[in-house]
Amino acid sequence: MKQPQLRGLIVSSITPFAGDFSVNYDALTRHLDWLVQQGVHGLLIGATAGEYASLADEERLEITRRAVEAVQGRVPLIAYTGHINRARMLELARGLERAGADAVMLAPPLVVGPTQDEIEAYVREAASAVSIGVVVYNQPGRTGTVIEPQTMVRLSAVPNIVAMKESGKNLEATTDVINGAHEGFAVLAGEADLFLASLALGVTGGILTPSNFVPKLTLNIYDAFQRGDLPDARRWNAKLFGLLHVLRGDRKYHSAVKAAMRELGMPAGLPRPPLSDISPVLKQRIRTYLTEAGLT
């Protein structure tokens, strides 16, 4: 099966919820269609920004089915198969493939603290369970486990392991993977504040969350870098940094992203419990920054 070429701006989409905290599938499909129309190069659904931990497996499958219908093959669609349970992760991965995803993404299993050999075996098993692409997610801040560069380089040799999302905030490790990975393997920045720096190191793009509501901002960074206009890339990057500082004000980043979307009239809904909304003070700060930065 032809594997997706992952590059440019890939948005880690939120999951919109209705007033009763059910998934608002109509809002989801409208949002994904809007993102594609804005010019993004790919979409990730049902991951951390999509509140996967509070979604039932059937909801994750239905989100993927609806997303496939909305996107209609215009950009690659990655669905998150991360799970606390290995068997259910594999079952979900197969279901996401049947639902039409172009690739699945997974992180090392939570809680158990696997060794590098165990991580490698875990990812290889997932890759053998599907024929579509597999993206490996390195996010030690959430999983408690680092995927070492040597492990990722070995995994890059597996034909359908096509990319990694790097959220380890370690530019030296990122460089090691870029330099050692097999040809055609994509390294994607996973932290918006390191997007421009990572592009300079050689990543092919990024999987970013703020792009849910300011896709043009991150697209401008990418496009300016691609044409060699570093002053313009830095100018847009400064706006992104200012926005990120505001969004992190309550240490409720994903809740703040949804609040910013609502501020712009986008039907994101509230986060699903146990997550909660941000403070009125931070909402006002977001409102002020969006206006002053010309992002409304």
C-alpha cells in the first residue's frame, strides 16, 4: 500500500463536544473541512489535543469515519491509536485502518515504563498489525518514557513506519534522528515553540495544536522558511510565541486552545470532564492578545 508523504503543517485537531459532552460530529467535520480549505498539509485526529483519553474506542472509530468523509483524500489523515492496553491498541489500529485512515500514530505505553527494546517491539507489533503508515510519538512529558534516537533510527527501517512526532524538546536528539533515519522517513516537530528551530534542523514539518484556530500563522512560518525568508519566518514566529505564552497561563493548554476557538466563533465546545474550562482572567488575556496581534 502506498504510504502517505507527511510534510508541512499537520494540525492536531481538537474534538468538539456538544453541551452534554457528546461528540459534536457535525462541528468536527466542518472544522476539518475548514482547516483543509485554509491550506494545511495534513490532519491528526483523536490524539492528545483531541482528548483521546476521554473518548470511547467506538467514538474514536466514528470520529475517523466522519473525518475520512469530510477530508475526501485531500490531505493525509492520521488517527491516534494510543491506548493504555496493548491488545486494545492493536484492535483499534486495525479498526482505524478499516475506517479509512491513511496512517495511525502511537506512543509508548503509559505507566509501565518500558525499556528501549520493549518500546521497539511494541511499535513493530503495531506496524505489523496494519498495512497503512505508522507514526511514532515521542512525548516523554506525558508518557514518562523517552524514545532514544537509536531506537527511532532502527524503527525507521520498517517500511510502513513512516514518521515520528518529536515532542521531547531535545534538539540534539532530533538532529540525531534526522541524520540517522532511513531515506523517506519524516521527522515532524511536535512542539509549536520549536517549530521554526526544528525546520532549521531539517524536519519535514510539524504536527501542531494552535493551528486549530490560527492555521495561517503556522503556515506563514513554514512558507517563509521554505522560500528562505528567515526575517519573515521570525516575525511570524514571534507572534506564535506570544500566543503560546498566553495559552499556557493556567497550565491548561488544551482547554485554552478550545477557549480561543470559542472566542473566534468556532464550535469547539468545552473540554470533556475531568478537564474543565480556563479562568475568566485567562479568557480575557486570550481575547486581548488575539485582538492586539491581529489574529481575530
